[in-house]
Amino acid sequence: MSPLFDSKQMVVSVERAAIPALLKGEFAAAALTAQALAEDSHLYWSDSSHVACGPGCDRCCVVNVAVLAPESEAIARYLQQELSPSALGALREKLTILHDQTRWLDDEERILANHRCAFLDEGGSCSVYPVRPLLCRSVNSTNADDCHTAMSMLALGENHPIISCLVQKEIFEAAFIGLGQALKSCGLDDRSFRLAGSVLLRLNESD
Ligand code: SF4
């Protein structure tokens, strides 16, 4: 019998791997370590051949995404490296507006109002893809039509099942928990925050 993915072991591995960077105050490095470990596991354990997600399919990028502080730090650093000062300024404005519009909305309300993620580019791709949050990586679907139906129904307060690769979901959720446990073990804030507000905070702090 082939071995099964062990999510508890994944949590422990990510926690252990992220602690050294956190102890040195290197938040972004801790997030990148967690992401790399999870991506390696994803390559090893998941069969992505049936996953329909790809560039330009942005239907799920309208729900609230929870991130840990190291993840938002990694995104903020990435944006500072990749964007010109004027593009970064425009993005900050976009994040500020989105944060104000969505901070009190649940998923259903946000979908209904169609407040899409500020990191979606014009082609519907994720502009922070290499450093995107762990929970964004966990979301997947084997059928894009199912996502469209599910999002429309969720806006009306009803659920529609989405068939997804459960191993992929488990891997990235375990990595998220492991990173949270690493923060806790280091005596750091292990709460999760909403994506737009958290990245904005990190960008403002680095001014
Ligand atoms: S960070 Fe990227 S993947 Fe996540 S919701 Fe935003 S655009 Fe989508």
C-alpha cells in the first residue's frame, strides 16, 4: 500500500523550518520557507492533472483571504521589488479602498458586491503569484463551471459543491497551521488577518 500524506507531520515540518527565520526577525524568509516546503509536498503528493485552475481563471479571487504576518511581509517585499514607485502608490490606494470596503463583510456579502482581490491583474491573473498566500494555494477545483455556479449561489447564501483535489487543500492548510504554530512557539502574534489590510500595514510600516 502506498503511504498517505500526513498533515500532522507537515504542520511539524513547517513549524520547525520556519522558526529559525522568525527568531532572526526575518518574517518574509519564514513565509517563503513554508511556501517552498508546501510546494515540494504538493509536487510529490498531489495529482494536479484534474485541477482546472490556471492563469485567467479568477472566479474565487473575490472571497476574504486570511494571512499570517510573515505572508503579508513576503508580499509587501515582493511588491516593493517588482513595482515602480508610481505603480506601488496606485496599488496602495487600491488596497486602502478595498480594505475599507471589505473589512466588515463576510464572504457572501463580498461576493455579492464583487469586491475582487486588489492583486488581480487586467488578465485575471495573480500579480503576486510567486508569493501568494498559502490559503490561496489550497483552493482548487476540478471544474471551472462549478466555481462559477458555487460563487453565484454563495452570494445568495446557498452552497454548491466544488469537487477539488483534497490533498492539495490539506497540504497548504497544514502549512498555514505550521507557520502559525512557529509564530506561537517564538512568542509572536499568531493571529491571521485579512489580506488587503495586512499587506497595506506592512507597506506602511516599511516607509
Ligand atoms: S492573492 Fe492572488 S490568488 Fe489570492 S485572492 Fe488575490 S489574486 Fe487571487
